[in-house]
Amino acid sequence: MGGSENENVGCFLWDPKNEVFIIGGNTTSSDFGPATFQHGFLVAIDMDSNWKWGNYYYNVSQPVTDITGCKLASDGNSLVVMGIGNQQPLYMNVNTKDGTINKFVSMEWTAGDVTEVPLYYT
């Protein structure tokens, strides 16, 4: 994507309604994102490589360290994003027009230890 370190992509899709590529993943580049430690990002770029919107998840209440996947909603108005935050699975619903987060759901594991499979709750 253009930083001096690593940008790893876990989400790449074409949004025909807004005519943008949506790309997400994690970065460790301080010249691409705001810090050198890993944090998640989502960006939208049009066919002419123009930046439409972008989000870096850094110093937020639920830090997102990685975007691991995404799926466009059937109506094309939102994007379901899977990722990791606070070392736990998370899901976001993102507005594809401007990148705002509609919903954020983080999983929390409980009743788990090294010998048991953890149980996840929202």
C-alpha cells in the first residue's frame, strides 16, 4: 500500500455501488499509519487510485490489530468485517459510502484455560 514496513491485506473487494476497491488488513508502517506497532486499517480507493476514505484503528476504545476478512452485504450499503481486537475476535458493520462504523461487536472469552476450549460471548 505504500508504507516502509509491512501492510498485510486480509480484505480486498470491489464495491460496485460506490465504485471503489475496499482494502483492509494490518500495518506496521508509521509512514502509512500512525504507529510502528501493528494496527488494523480499512481504505477505499477508486479506479483512478484516488483515496475515498480510510480508517486506522489506533488508540481507540477497542483497538483493532488486524482485519482478517470482509464480505459485502447483499444490498451493497455495508460491509461485514472480521478482525482481531484486544486479542479477541470481532465483527464490524461498516458503511461502504464513507467508512463509518455502523456496529461493532467484540467477543470475550470466558471459562477457558489452557486445558479447555474457551467459550466466546458478545
